[in-house]
Amino acid sequence: MAIITIIGAGMMGSALAFPARENGHEVRLVGTHLDRDIIAHCRQTGSHPKFDRPFPDGVKFYDVEDADSAISGCHFVICGVSSFGVEWFSENMLPRIPESTPVLAVTKGLFDLPDGTVKTFPDYWREEAGKHGRKPDINAIGGPCTSYELVAHDHSHVTFCGRNPETLRFLKSCLSTDYYHISLSTDVTGVECAVALKNGYALGVALSIGANRKVFGDDTLHYNSQAALFGQSVEEMRRLLRLFCGNDAALSVGAGDLYVTVYGGRTRLVGILLGEGLTIDEALERLQGVTLESLVISKRVYAALRRRFAEEEIAARFPLLAHVSKLIAGEQAPIPWDAFTSEKFN
Amino acid sequence: MAIITIIGAGMMGSALAFPARENGHEVRLVGTHLDRDIIAHCRQTGSHPKFDRPFPDGVKFYDVEDADSAISGCHFVICGVSSFGVEWFSENMLPRIPESTPVLAVTKGLFDLPDGTVKTFPDYWREEAGKHGRKPDINAIGGPCTSYELVAHDHSHVTFCGRNPETLRFLKSCLSTDYYHISLSTDVTGVECAVALKNGYALGVALSIGANRKVFGDDTLHYNSQAALFGQSVEEMRRLLRLFCGNDAALSVGAGDLYVTVYGGRTRLVGILLGEGLTIDEALERLQGVTLESLVISKRVYAALRRRFAEEEIAARFPLLAHVSKLIAGEQAPIPWDAFTSEKFN
């Protein structure tokens, strides 16, 4: 039996308490300063307010002030903060975690760098800790997995990535169940980029749902146009992976994650409204409370490209990303279908 | 204005009459010996029996006996026969078409060869014609496009592939509309393999819909497991493209086509029933009249692999294809989730 400390009581971090506790481990779920109401609710009811199934018996709940005792003696820490909490985790939590205690992050996203490349969160955390002479063992989870379906025991297949195969195998041995299937990879940059890139593209595919609803007044059929945008997304994600990571080995992880995000995520709702012709401000007003995480990631990918290429070149090489970026920036424009066609002659 | 002769009055061939005729071309739709009722219906009503929108005014209808006069003077021929009509087209129609008249085939599929590779239909037709000293100019259409959505003027993006860029540009100029978007490629083998391979995998992804229906008794959520199988499909399609074509450049065409087939195709229905636990015979009995095209293609891909690899090696390298092949062969087995997990360490 291991002791597993989860920091961040959002949906994804909390969902991992299910396989962890069902496997018989001690699970300590620590809310951040933003999670006080959630932790209070969990303590009182044994359930997370967003899930319709109670936690397995025995999960322990902590407020952020008790993080030290929650971390003490644990075998690894799951970082469940959102991408907006990455700096907070770096400054407030990482220094409390012994270097020998692995961290497994579910936080998805990346930073854009001045040189036109991107930085993954594991790299960011390692670098920040390095400034204080520390070398944390940071690992991350990528791949298609929505929290509520994990809680429902749907079959899910994710990839744990990190630098140390032995750590990865240990993490897998603790969390793998008959419904939570885990691949392992040392390609941290590839996996993390692939799952971050899918955000803008999920919005892009959903545009066609809104656009067709506007034209045809219904929600039937229209898979041709979704499929066209899905294929275009896979093509552009491949180009971006090659650009940012030097190879596209993680493309299938990104394609799977794109698929689930088109259907299961909130990004879909933004895409549909933009496709119907609303501006980004109107769409966000309509969707009060929706997370903007995916919009931030899309903006960062575009910002990285802008440091490397002129606008016209981005529009030529990544026309769907360029279109989505325009819409997010407040412009309105029809889907540039003809920009997706190409001539590939040997 | 060009003259365009479509041979085969099935759904996809007939659907192409819409962009062709809307662009002002003369369109001659020729039914095969299996299409007599369809052609009679078209003549009488101006509509194809499977479409809820009538043909554009002026489409001309021919029975197979009048194929010669339909071909006479045309600028290109669209081959709209199903994969079961490939030999028939080769023996009965191709010899009537002048070598200088391009053929554009919508027929999807491939043959397995004794050496463990596969042959595309364009290659088959070229080789058969070559035996009689003829060199037809064969081109093909790949990519996600269901006929009824094309007829509904949904935005669709396909790839025309062939050996001659000038021919491809001419075909595109005749058929491209503001809703039918066309890329061009000389990578015939890659495009044709990609769109053929997606058949078994569409069935594979749909398995999870049936399996979840059985476990949870409903059709809600469950995108994690679909996404896991979708990602696995993209990964295996990439491996197969590298194996059969030496490169995976057409992967995004295959991914888009897989997406539309999971949703818009009849293969989905077979996959759901198999996922619910029916045998292939029970599923086919339930779906009287469903085309078996996709099952035939899946069997051929597996047969090609079997000439090259032992069963165990196929199960290790292509576990989803191996599983689908088992089900199609009449066996029953649960989805082999753990076979999809991998370790990728540098």
C-alpha cells in the first residue's frame, strides 16, 4: 500500500482519487485556497460536488494549511491544479515536496517562449526548482480522459510521461485498474505538446457544428464538415509537433485527446457558439463560468508561432489554427475551407 | 462546359452528379445491371431513391446497354461502382473508355497480395488494362465524404489522387464548388490505403459504444473509451501505412475518414452490435441489407498481414485490428484494453 497525496481538488485531481483508493492506497486529497468549499463538501458528504458518485470509503480531505502533513510520508504527489495554478504550485507546493518523492501532474498546458518554441509545465517546474538548487522528479499524464467518465469507471487510456522509466512503472502500478489503462513514455515534450495543442483544434472542429446549425437549423448529420476539420486538425498538429518537438511520435495521443475534447469538453460549447456567428465576447457571456484554459493555450501556441513566422505564413501553414486565433481575438470570419486544400505532387 | 459520365448509380456516384451538374456540366448517369430500378426511378421522378433532394435539372440517365453512347465524347468518367464491382468495371467498362479519357473512381477498397502487401484499385485497373496493352489514366477520390451529406451541400473536403497533376487539376476544376473542397495528391497508394484501412478501425471504435451500452444501459457519455480506441486506430493506421506504403503522409486523410465513418457510416452499426456481445452472424442478421464492403476490406488487410507475420505478432503490433478480425471471423472476446498500452522509453 502506498500513500498518495493529491494537491488540487478540481475535477481531474479528485477523479484520480477513485483508482488510487480503489487499489487500496491511502489517499489524501488537499484543496488549494480556491477549493475550501469543495473540501468542506467532501468532508461533509463523502462526495465531490461535481461528481454524482461518492468517493471510495477512506479518502482523507485536507485544507491547504495542512498540506505539509498531507505530504509527509507520501510515496508520490499528484498535482491536480489547473493551468492557472502552475506558478502557485511551483512557489508554494513544490518546495515542500522532497526531491525523492515523484510528482505526477494532470495539469495540461504550456508556455510560449520568446524564441518561438514552447515550454511544457514539467520543464517549467524543473527549471524553477533548479533556481533553488533542487531537482524534483516531475511526471505528467496526457491523453484522452474526462474526469466524470473516469469516475464512472469508463475505460480510459492515458499516457504517463516522465524521465525515469522506473518511476513511471511505479506510478502505473499504483494507479492502473481494470478500467484505467496506462501507457508509459519518456517523450515528455511530445506527449505534453500533443495534449495541449488539441485545445485550439477541438474548438476548430466544433465550429462546423455551430456553422451547420446556423445554415440548416438542426443538429442532424453534418459529419462531413466535422471530419474535414478533424483531418485538418490532425495534419496541423503533426506539423506543430514536428516544429516544437522535432518529431510527431505523440500524434495518436493528440488525436485521441482531440476526439474526446470535441465531444466531452467545454471547449466544444465555445466552438459551437463561435460557429453560429457569435463573437468571442458574446460566446463567453453566454457560457458564464466556462473555463478559459483552452483559449489561453491556443493563444500561447499562436504567440509562439508569431515569434517565428509572419501572419501570412501561419495562415498558409496552419490555416485552422490561424482562423481559431482570429475568432478568439474577437474577429469574425467564415471558416476558410479553401485554405485547407493542398497540392501534394512528387 | 465538360461532359461527365458517371458509371454506377449507387449513392456516392450519384451524389457526384450534384456538384458536377451545378457547375453547368453535362452529366450522364449510367446505371449498372444492378441499378435498373434506380435508373427507372431517376428517370421517372428526377430523384435518386436514396436522396431526399432531387437531382439538379438536366442530369441524363442511361441503362448499362447505352454505356457506349454515354461515354462517347465525354471529358472524363467517374467510376461509382462498389468494391464488389471492381472486376466488372475492369472487364466491361474500362475497355470502352478511350485511354485519353481520365477515369475518377470513388470506389474504396484494396486487394491483398500473396507477398503480404496490398494493391489499390487504381493499380489493379492499370495492371488489368496493361495486359491488353492499354494505359488508362486512373484517378481516385479519398477522404471523408458521405453521399447524403454531399447532396445536402454540407462542406466536405476530399483528396483527388492520380499520377498526372494536370489531369487532377482539370478534374478539380470541373467538380469543385463552394461546398465541395478538393485537395490533390500524386500519392495514390497512400491516400487509397488510408481510406481503405479506416474501415476495420471504424468498426473498432464503435465497439466501445456497444460495450458501454451493455454495461451502463444507456448512450450517454463514454467518450473516454471511444477516444482511446480512436487514438489506438490512428496509431495502428500509421504503422500500416508505413508498412504498406513506406510513409504515413496520408495519415490525416485516414483520420478524417475514420471520424466520419465512426459517425456517418453503416460500419458503426455492425461495431455497436458486436460491442454489445452479438456474434457477427447475429449482427448481420439484425442489419439485413447492410453492405459488407467494410468487412471485406478488413479481412483483406488482415490476410495481407498474416502472409507476413505470425498471429501473435499481429496481435502485438496491431491489437485492435487483430481483435476486430477475430470478431469478424465469428469469435467472441472482450476489447483487449491492456494490449493497447505500451512503454516508449528512449
